[in-house]
Amino acid sequence: MIVCDEYSALAALTDKLPQELAQDQIAVTPTAYGRLLRGLYNPGKPDQTTPGQISQLVRQLPPGDQAALLDLDPLVAVVLDTRPFLNSVARLSVEYGLSWMAAEMAAAAIHHRVFLHYGRLDNVPPRMHTLLTGEELLGIRVSEVWA
């Protein structure tokens, strides 16, 4: 299993994951999954949506992939239950100055003793690298699946 951001989860759903990740179980946090779902319902305005935003990518999915996003196949991706490590999420968010989603992803990867994977280099918070030396995070991987 690898804990992924919403871009990697979307890549798994659309068969765009790099080959080296295709055999791993993709796991996302509720916050990352919520961002994907929000993209389905956010009509946005073309002049306000910049290329690469997750809502734009979700809106561009064919109807079948959008439907698959609503009912995730556990063979493709699972949404993690964060209750067992919610205290760690709060602590990491405060100690490292991370957004809730970044802290949730880091806590999930630490809890499950797996790598943290991002689908875009720009999505890796700078403070996440500090967390690597201060916590038991195995590592961070990045595949530019939506460059």
C-alpha cells in the first residue's frame, strides 16, 4: 500500500499511474478523497480555473470515470479510516505547520508504515521534508502524472 494525494488517486482511477506504482494498493485520506468529490460538483468558471487544478481534471473525466470516483473499486483505491491516528494528524499539523490534508497524509503513511506519494512535485509541502527527519515516515515519492 502507498498513501497518495488526490492527483495520484486520480491517476490510479484513470490508469495513468506509473508502472512501478500500478501493483501497489492506492490509499487516500478522507480529505484528499473529498477534494476529488468536490471537483465533481464544482462547475467552476473557465477563466478562474488554471490548468492542473484537481477540479478541472475531475471535470474533464469521461462520465464512466466520474461514476467510478463516486463508487471507488477497492482494487483501485481505498479511502483510509483516519480515526486510529487522528491525534497524530492534529500533532503533525501543529508541530510542522502543515495543512490538515498534508498532516493527514503524513500520519496515515507513518501509521501504516508506507511511503507517501504525490502526483505533482508542486504538491509536496516544503515542511514535509522536515517531517522526514523528525518522524518515522519511510519516505516521499513523486511522479509527475499531471505535469
